[in-house]
Amino acid sequence: MATISSLGVGTGLDLESIVTGLMDLERQPLDRLESKQSIINAQISAYGSFKSKLDSFQTAMASLASASSFKVFQANSQDEDLFTATSTSSASAGSYNIDVTQVASRDKLASSAFTDYNSIVGEGTLSISVGSESFDVAIDSSNSSLAGIRTAINNASDNTGVTASIITDDSGARLVLTSNETGTENAISVSVSGDSDGNNADTSGLSAFVYSSGGTENLSSISTAKDAIVNIDGFTTTSSSNSIANAIDGVTLNVKDVGSSTLDITRNDEAILESVNEFASAYNTLMTEIKSQRSGQLEADSTLLTIERQVRDVFNSGASITGSSFSYLVEAGISFDKNGVMTVDEDKVNEVLSSDFNSFANLFSAEGEGFANRLESLADTWLQTDGLIDSREEGLNSRLKRMDTQKEQMESRLEMTETRLRAQYAAMDTLVSSLQSQGNYLISQLSAMNSN
């Protein structure tokens, strides 16, 4: 008997549509599950966006959450050709007379001229000292040229801070030794032992590089190691470096040239005002995001409700704050309009910064009491591992994993169901087709008998 290769061929019925319709009914639980998965994925994505806004909120709160945040100072040199300066939070406002009497310099020594960098100098051991530290360089037939000696010095594993180079002028090639650091403590001296010409101090062979300030000086001094010397309001400070840190508390001077000028350290109220504006912007952005998510994928989400309530509780507390004559932000120029948007009255803020700086700073930064300090602590708890957001995301991901397992089971059952239905309808199609053939045969036989 012929096999039915496609449903309905034997009977002429649209069995394929019947099976498809039945499978559509069977798939409805799976479709509902996939719809739920799509919603959860959208919620996870929404939490990702929300977490990004929380990160920005936390950063803005941190910029005002500690007393050091308000110690923002700027250092202004009246003559930046002589020196510049930078300041840290430990600086204090003030003005200083700066007199640079000497700039720190490196030690630099040069040899007499050789024919070229391939000239053979001699063999032996160079002992090079940089201040109190020294290292030895063995020179033999493999590296006895001027270039070989330069490379051997630079590649010495225990090099204590000297760089060798070759300068070629009209007279020939010269080996130049330069200390890597400035200051008298980094002065260079060179001695030789085992010179192949038998003399460790003459001007030929390896001993041509011998140098001891005030002693044998076979090298010429190009520049002498010097310390920086600076008078600050009449007090002298000496430094091996031109970068002088904490001669003035919290200030680093960068000396450039000899001369006198003034250094002014002032509080940078503009930077503080910028942080206050970022504080307000971060709050408004966070509230806008909460409103957007509550009318979207995270509608009626308890996590958002909790965060919003906690933030508003901080602003509505109105408790006294240690070190501040203010209890509310509005007293310092930060208020909310009728739509709940935080606004900053910059004129008022600048006025308070000038008249009662400590109260303003503590209003934000007092430990456990200041507005920014408390909000940063809250943001930390929201964003920490196993915190409010992390726990919510973990819960959603766990639901997705369970649904993935359910989905696999459903798809397996659907596959078996479709196979069963197709087998049943194929058998029916074959049977009906056979019956129709038999019926047609009987009819044709009866017709023949009637004709006879």
C-alpha cells in the first residue's frame, strides 16, 4: 500500500492546518511563559539603567560627603616663570613670599675627544658612584670601544642612577655621564682599577674617565649637581629636587628659575559650587529615573518605592547638625520647586560660603548627619554586593533560570505531542484513503454487474 507522504494527500482534507491549529493551542502555556521571560528581561535591563543613575548619584554625593571635600584650594604663582605650585586638601589659605636663590641641577661630566665612537679606549673596571651608592662595570675586549663602554654602563643591572651617552662634535666623540636625579646627593665620581695600560689615574686608557671633584679630574664638568634653595617668608628650604613638597603644608612648589615672587593659596569656592550643582543634578536625575521606571517596566516595584522613600526621609529630617547653624538645605540656597525639582541659588550659596563656610560644609559633610554624607551611605547600601539592587537582580535572574528549565520541558513535550498527532493523522489519512479505494472498487464492480 502506498505510504502517505504529506498529511491530507490521501483524503483531500487539510489535515496540516488541523495539526497546526492543535499545536497552537498546545503552545499557549509556552507562549505565556516566554511573555513572562520578556517582561523579566526588560526589568533586568531597567535595573541596569537604574543602577547607572545610582552610581552617578553616589559619586555626586561623595564629592560633598566628607570634610576634606570642602578643603578645595588653588595655588596661584604671581610669576610662573620662576615657580608654579599645586595644593591638596591639607593646605590653608594664605600668601607667601617665595625667593628662589638656586635651582636644582644634575651632575654632567664629559670625556676628552676620541676619534669616533668605535675608538678603543682600554680595559679594566670602572667604579661609578652616584652620591653614596656605586656600581662596577667590567670592560674587556668585547666592550672596550667608546660605544661599548657607553652600552655597558647603561645596561649594568646595578646601575645606581647614571646615564651614559656619546656626543660628537668637530673635535671627535666624547663619552658623557649624566646623573638621573638632581641635587648634590647625586654627584658623580669615577675610579678605575686594573687599567690595561698599567696606570689607573693617567689620562690614557680606561683611566681617562677618572673623576673625583677636588681630586683627579680627567673628565670635564659640564654642569654641577646642585640643590634647590628656596626662602619662604625668610625661612630657607633646601631640596635635591626642584619639586618641593610640604615646605608649605599641603603645597608642592615646582621651581623653575632664580628670582622672587608671591604665592597665594585661596579656597576654590567655584569648585565647591560646581559640586553643589552636581549634587542637585544627580538628585533630579535619580528622581526622574525613578518616575520613568515606575511608569514603565518597574511599575509598582517595591525597591524603587523604598529608595524614593529613604531619599525623601533624609531631606525632610530637619535635625540639628553638628558644627552647622543650618538644619535644612534651603537655608544654604538649595531648595525644591513645586514639582519637586531641586534648584540651586548660586548667589545664596556664594554668600553662605563667604559668611559661614563651616556651617555650609558641615550641612553636607558632618559624619552621619550631613545630607551628602547620609545619602552617600544610603547609596552604598543600595549598590553593595547583596544590597538592595543586587538582591533584586539576583531574584529576577533566578526566576529566568527556572523559566528556562520549564521552557525546555515544555518544548520537549510539544515536540512529542506534535510527533504523536502527525502519526495519528497520517494513519487516519492512510486508512481513509484505503477505504475510499475499496469503495471505488466496489462501486465499479456493481456498475459492471448492472451493465451485464
